[in-house]
Amino acid sequence: MKVVFVASEMYPFAKTGGLADIAGALPVKLSKFGIRTFAFMPLYKTVDTEKFDIKPININVDIYLNGKNYTFEVYKKIDGATFFFLKNDELFGRDYLYGPPEGDYPDNDIRFGAFSYAVMEFVKKENLNPDIIHVNDWQASLIPVLTYYKYGWHDVKTVLTIHNLAYQGIFDKFAIERLNLGWDIFHMEAIEYYDKVNFLKGGIVFSTAVTTVSPTYAKEILTPEYGYGLDGILMKYEDKLYGIINGIDYDVWNPETDKNIYKNYCSYTIENKVINKELFLKEIGLENPEKPLFIFIGRLAYQKGIDLIKDSIEEISKLPVNFALLGSGDKHYNDFFESIKDRYENIFIKVGYDEPLSRKMYAASDFLLMPSLFEPCGLNQMIAMRYGSLVVARKTGGLNDTVKDISESDGYGVLFEKAEKYEFLNAINRAINLYNNKTKFLELQKKVMNIDFSIENTTAKYIKLYENIKYSREVKL
């Protein structure tokens, strides 16, 4: 079987969030399972081609959109799967992947529309003849539309994975003309959305199968609360909607081999985790390693429950804990956390992206905070548990699928229901009480390190999906 896999970001080449982690790992794992996989990503200005040994292959693809020609140079890297990078400096030679902190680039429809066309043209030009084209999020959602409507490849099955329904790629209606599409698909049963063009909606309608990144999120997005205006169209196509939980690459996330942490360890040598905690606190200038260390790592965005952390910061500063936050996102959150970063003696804040530091934080921490208002899957909780940290999270989406509350007989985390300050602080206090029960806490640390959240499980489910839709059989995962 041959699979073309398309995403706007892939780790380690370019990353803004969890999409990159799964999109970078899944093609490699598919190849190891015997699937010939060709992965495509834009070649951004920020990608270090020398570091990753990404080389041009002297093939160009020309795309004519919006009265203008765009030439893409094709670069290549083989690493298990074959990775292709499409380079056009006018569209992708910019400082950010999607736009600066103030907002998205206004021509993102042309940027990712041209990229989508370029993928299709390269696949056609090189006779790749895929059985499956698997695309991710709105940036690649035009490809199922093109596959069926524009290119007429009706034998090629398409899979769209929605990593976060809140981001849909919505543009004014004249994007139809800018993208060389016909007005005959500009209606409510296709790509039209409140008199605008919606990339993600087009992908949902035209794809063979739609997946989300956890079973709970697949159910949640059928409701107005989580559906972001697309719950109606998703309910219409519910028969092709599946929830497949993401996994993490245990070769990448492994405290036993991680070169970024102070002292390697596993569940049998978990006492070395304390060394990581002591050295991390010393590095960042916090004291009292006997206190539980809570961390937050991620985007500073409304979705992530940042307001709960922001509104609770005074109370957290008075608790018998240390707290470290690493992340960046919306400007008003960035500004707030910058303004308080030296205010509290038990709180460390770094606004920005720093992967080596994040790994030290996972290795040092006792608890990871994930107070998300909604969370399609979440990878941070899986990484934290891999590193022996327990998770304090809101009961939603993939967090509900991967974390069990300690009130259950086999529980190993702390969950809270409502996105309210009182419930959030109560969850933190429950975690503190658990930490003070040293025997139970150590038992759960070892337990979470041995739960299997590996991407191999995710890969096997996708292969089963591919095989079933290839032969048009009913899919049961």
C-alpha cells in the first residue's frame, strides 16, 4: 500500500504544537509497518536544511493561482519514510508558519492552497499513484476537495485528521476564484460557510474518512459546545467519523536516554528523578525541592485554560508548592506572564519555546497542569507520564481518554469537571495531598511510566482504517 501524508508542520523540522509531533512520527512508523509513505510539508524559512540534511532534487512544480505563477522547488529527505519539502520563498520564506502573534497572514488561503495544488501536481508528475492520501487540519484540507472534485481521482481514498476543530481556515467567498475552484461547490453542503470559504469543511465533505485524535473528542465535536459551527455537517457525516487517540514516539520521549535531562532514569531507577528536580530548581532559582513541583508547558491560549492559571496565580503562590511555566501564545497572555515572572519566590516563568528546557521540566516535575477548556487529544500528558509525572487535568477530550482520576480503584491522575477557579485549585490541593502520601505517590509514578501511550498503537489503527476504506469495507476500530 502507498500513502501520501500531508501536514503543515512536522517535528523535528517545524513545530508550533502537537500536530507536528504526530505528523513527524506517523509517516516513519507507517514505513516500519511496511506502508510506502511519502510525506509532504512546506519548506519554511525556519527549517534548517543543513542540520536535517534536506536536499533539492532538481524538480520544480508550477502552480497558477489568483493570476500569478508560483514555482515550488522540491527538496527531499529519506528517514524511514520519504519526506518531500515544497519551497516557495514568497509564500513560505517568512518568520512564522501561519502568522505573527498578532494574527494569521492574510494570504493563508493562497499559501496553503498553492501548497495543496503543488502536492497534487507532484504526485501526478512523479506517478506516485497512492492508495491513500492522508491530510491533517485545515491547511491541507483542500486536498480531498481537489482529489475528488478537481482531479477526479475517485479511486484514491482520502483521510482527513482534525487535530483541533477550532482552527478551520475560513476566508472570504472570493477565495473560490483565487483558488481556481468553481462556484458550483460554493453552497452549504460543500465548501461554503456563512457566505465564506471554509477549508476544513471542504475536507470533511469530500474526504473518504474523517478522524479526530481521541474517541471522546470525536463525540464532543458533534455538539454545539465543541463543534465550532461544524457540528451539523459532522453529524451528517458521522458514519465516516472515527476517534483514534494519538501516541508519542518512545524513541524520542524516553527519560532513560534523553540527553537533555540532568540524570537518566526509568521506572526501576525513579529515585534519579529527584536529582533532576533538585538540579532544575537550582538552575531556575527556586528553593525547597521537598515541595511538589507543578509545571505547565504549552500554548498560552484560551483553549488551554490559561485564564484559570492566570486567575489563580496569587493562590498558587501561597500554596506549599513550586510552579514553573513555559510557553508562548496570544499577546495578552505573553504580556501578563512577562509582567509577573519575577514577582513570586516559588514561581518560575519563561515566555517562549525552549524544548531542552521543557524536557528538563518533564524530568523534574511531580505534576503537570492541563486545565484545558477543550483538548482534542493532548500529548503533554502522555509525555509527562512517560517521565513519571502525574497529571492534573480537566476532564475533556483526550485528557478524559488518557487520565483516570485517583478516586477510581485503578486511577493515576487528578481530574476536575468544570472550568472554574475553585475546581482547579481544589484539584491542585488534591494533588498536594497525594504527593504527601509518599508511598502512594511513588507507586503511581511507576505506574504511569509503564502505561503504553506509544505511537505504534496509533499507527496500527490508522493502517486498519486505510485497509478498510481502500476496499470500501465498514470500518471498526
